[in-house]
Amino acid sequence: MGTARFLLWMTIFIIVWIVINHYNSDILGDPFPFIFLTLLLSLQASYSAPLILLAQNRSEARERVSMEHDREVAAQSRADMDFLAREIASLRIRINDMPTRDFLRSELRDLLEELNRDDDDKGAPEQPGRP
């Protein structure tokens, strides 16, 4: 009843009814040419009101289901974001605990110097008093 097609045909029907009854009221002998039209429109209104309420209830039910689904999706998105935030935080902590390139170079340099000292100590003649 709420479609554009129905409204178009209903408008055409009412216009035709008014035109016919307006120009032919004397011929038809009806002193009240629009009473039957009023009765028809009242009958239509009595049927359309419950249909409108039913459609509104169905619409509310669809909206409620849609809102519940949106709420579930939002909760899942929130859980995913929390998980990713925790993962990023743990990666940052791990990266801060990782040695940097400069630190590794200095450690390798120290080890190389220590190895060179050990080689120098082994290759040098024993000095008295040293084991």
C-alpha cells in the first residue's frame, strides 16, 4: 500500500471518480456524489493502519538485529585492537632489549682487543714471575 505504484493508481482512481461524479451527478441522480468515495477511502484507511503498524514492527525488529550485529562486530574489533596493541607493546619492549648496531660493534671491538692481547701474551717470551 505504500508503494509509488499503488499511490499513482489510487490518485488516478480518485481523480477519475471525482471527475465522473462531479459532471454526472445530475445524470446519476446522486445528491451526495462523494459519500461512496469517502466510504471507500475510510475502508482503505482501516486496512492500511494495521499494515503500517506491522511494517513498522518488522522494521524495528530488523533494526534491532542489525544493531546487535553491529555491537558484536564492534566488540570483536575492539578485542582485535586490544590484542594488536598488546602485541605492538611487546614488540617495542623486545626491540628496546635488542642490542643496537653500535653496541654490537663496541662489543666485537672489545673482544678483538682481548683476543689480540691474549695472542700477544702467548707469543711473548715468558717473563720471570709470570706463570
